[in-house]
Amino acid sequence: LPCLEMKHQSKEYQTYLAVFPGELLFHLYEKYGPQLLEFNVRSYLQAKGKVNKGILETLKNEPERFMAYNNGLAATVDAIDISIFHGETCINSIQGLQIVNGGQTTASIHRAKKDLKIDIGRVSVPVKISRIEQDKLQEFVPLISKYSNTQNVIQVADLSANHQFHIDIEKLARSVWCP
């Protein structure tokens, strides 16, 4: 699996960026199920919430846009074997994969294919993989989860703030004076 190795100056961890095909995530969850999510703060919340409904909607109607719309996964591994194949850095194998953030995405992809029979062949998911020293795991994992899940809340009104209509109104408000 092609990846990018993030070069940095830490001996505590190494980070790699990859794109997992939806089929790979399906098979991983099919084989390991909730064991993949032991470090995750939530188990699968079903398709009742807006977020999971949205994930399933995208998987069904716009699978090729899934990577653009989804923030992806943050995962840790105990070990990762990397090599260069045709000049490209590739993951040969991973041991001890844990999905720290992105459990809803993973379980939704699994449900979409298994229960809803949605074709996930065009689905791609960005994944940040961190190999963390064992003695630092208990320190890192909660912080990865915390920082991945505590961004500012977005209100529905925020989503339309950059719509062209609102931009035009702001330009007018700044340039046209009221009599």
C-alpha cells in the first residue's frame, strides 16, 4: 500500500499517511470487528445520527467524493514494515492496528457493504498511521483522541457563510452607504 513517511525529529513515534481503499477497511472490520476500535472513545453509533446518515448517504450516492468529504482515520500500530517499491514508499505489513479516531467511518463502510449492499469499490479513506513506542502509548492515544474530537463545533449557519450570495452582500455592505 503506497504511503508517505513524515520525517520528523521524534524517537517516540513515526507517522505515515496513506489512502485505504474502502474494500480494505471493510475486510479489516469484517475480520477484527470492534477489536480494531479498542482505543476509540466511541463504539459504532448506528445510522441514527446526522453524521452517520451523512456517511451512508455519501457512500451510496457519491462514493468517489468520500475522501474529499471525510476527515479520515487516525490509527496507531505496534509495528509497521515499510519498503521502497518502484521508487515509492509502501506499507508491506502492519501489526497491532488500532483505529483511534474514525470508528464511525469504518463501521459505516462495513455496514454499507454488508447490510445495505452498497458498492464501496470507489471509496477511498485518508489514514494517518502512527507507530508509537509502547511505553508512550498510554500517553499518546488519549491525546490523539482528544485533539481529534474536540474541534470547535460547527453550526449549520456556518456552512453557508462562504456562499457567494453572502460574500456579495458583505461586499455591498462595505462599499454602499445607506442614505
